[in-house]
Amino acid sequence: MNKYLISWIFLYSIFPLFAQEQTLKLSLKQTEDLFLKQNLSLIAEQLNVDIADAAIVQAKLWDNPELTIGDVNLWKKGEEKQFSIELSQLIRTANKRQKLVSMEKVSKEMAIRELEETLRNLKVELRKSIYELKYLQMYRKTLDKPHQSLEQLINAYRKQTAQGNTSKNELLRLQSSLLELENEINEVQTGLNEQQKALKSLLNIDPLISIEIAQELPEAVSPDKLTLANLLEIAAEERSDIKYRQLEVKYHEKSLIYEKALRVPDITLSAGYDRLGGVWNDFIGLGISMELPVFNRNKGNIQASRLNIEKSKQLSQQQLKTIHYEVVASFDNYNQAYWFYEKISNNELLSELDNMLDVYSKNMLNKNINMLEYLDFMEAYKNNKQTVLLAVKNMQISFAELQYSVGQEIK
């Protein structure tokens, strides 16, 4: 990301009261770079990884020793004062600390996969928002030409009507068509405003900045270069959600090992000093204590861990099936959208629409065609332009969804 671009955005985020709405032109890559740098959800998920790191550090620590001072005789002073001191240390047996660390390391891996999954979900949302915004911006510009044509005709017809050369009904029909077109322009602008809001939120930039997406399109990959079997294999290996499910199985397996270790009692070693509390004036003693596993052998937690392993395996298998369904559906959608776009983009008639609109407008002014013919062409012009733009948008969104379902960039 260009450092001057970041500085410019930062400046407006600090001084919003002094900023007027400005247009920020971004390419697809610049938009994604800004998203990776500033999206608040990604930043929050990254903190979860740091929290998991802290949990590993905590699991490695020994338990603190315990110091006890007791039997203090407050009524005596000097050498006759009675008291006792005991220092104890818990020793965890059965390698419990290392087993807990092993569990926390798996938890960190799961946090990383959650971060990757958040990134995967937000990235497809970002790209869809970009393509929707691009489509609306292009369609909004497309409507300007018929709008300009209708205004010119209406101005000419006003003069002709004033001179009695044209009926007022024709003028009213043109004005009605202009009103319908302006209503559509307003609806498109409302959609633009909504997409601007969504994209600004994803990029975490100042609300006074208006975003314009650059003209270039990402290179489309022909479905003929892709094989469904290969895509299914990549998705099973790369998708962060299936990796997370597999880690859940691993985590519960580690948990089972840890819960079994808890059956082994821990040992507490102690050393004490007792002054004037017994037969000897100064008594120093050592001690050892442990829990007797008579009633509680941790059966419930061990059984729960076994059940969690089985549950996680079932969920992992279900997730893999879901991934396969998603890949097949997204591949079919992209295949359909790609070839439809290829078909209409090679239509020579579409490249002539702008010239034809000028011709129809001149013929309407010269009364070589009637009102119905002109308005029918205007509607056909608008519909065909929209069809092309929708085909581009649908192809781009379908490709973004295919990459989303596979779990990695497709080149």
C-alpha cells in the first residue's frame, strides 16, 4: 500500500470536521491491502492468537509455593513467644503440566484457523462489495447518456410545442419517460450509498471519503482450465474450517490424555519450623501429602472427553461433505456465469449501442421515427447495457465464491 495513500486516509480520520467529501480511487489490490491493514475484525481475531500464546506461557508455569505462619502467641514477648512457619510446594505428577501445555498449543492452532476463517469470510464479503459497487457505479454512468438524450429532446419539443408544430401529448410522454429514468437513477444511487457504507466499514476509513473502484478487472480463469476433482482435493486440504474441525478432534484427544492424568494424585512437599509448640523448643520437620483417589477417579470428565472426540470426528466428516457440496455448486455457478459473459461480450451489436442511441435521437428530432420506436429503443439500450454489466458482476462474484469455497486463490 502506498504510504502517501495511508497517510491521506489517516489525516481525514483525525480531522473529520475539516474534511469535505473526497473521492478515493482504489484498484482491487489497493482495496484489499487497505482491508488487511485496517479491518477491525481481523485485528480482534489476531488478538485471540496472542491470547492463546499467553495461555501457553501460563500453562508452563509452576504452582507458587505456599507460606503459612501460625500458632502465634500474642501474649508472650521475646524468646518465650510461640509461633510456627510452614513452607509447602505442590508437585504435579503424571506429567500434567506438559500435557496441559500440549492442549494449549492445539488451542493456539485453533485460534490461528479461526483467524484464517475470519479472513476468508471477510475477503469474499469485501470482494462482493467491491463488485457490487463497481457495477452500480458503471450502471449509474450508463444511465447518464439516455438521461442527456431525453433532456435534449424535451428541450427541443418544448420549443416545437410552443410553436404549435408538436402535440403536447408527445412532450408529456417524453417528460414521463424522463421522470421514470430519474427515479431509477435515484434507486441506483441509494444502492450505491449502501455499498459505500458497507465497503467503508470493511476498510475502516472515514465516512466522508467516497470510494471509486478503478476500471481494471481481475483476469478471469476459464473453467476449462479447472478440474472439479482437483478443486475438491484442494478444498479438503486448504479450507480453514475443515482444519479447525480436525484440530477439535486433536484437542479432545489431548484433553482425554490430560483427564486421565488427573486420576493420579498430586504431591505436596512441606517443611516446617515450630518454636515452643511441642516437646522441643525449636522443631524442624518435613512432610508429604497427597489426595487419596478413593471416591473420585475423574470418570465423568474422562467419559466426556471420549464423547467429545467422537462428536468432533462426526462434525469433521460433516464439514468435509459440506465443503464438497459448496465447491461443486460454486464451480457450476462460475461455469455458467463465465460462458454467458463470454457469449454476450463477443456480441458486436453491444458495441454499437451508443452510436445507435445518437442516431435514434436525431431521427426522433427529425420525426423520421415515431415516439414508440424511440422509447422502445431507449428501453432496449438500457436493458442491454445493464445485462452486460450484470454479466460482468455475476462472473466476478461467482469466481470470488469459487475461490471462497476452495479456500485459496485460483490462478
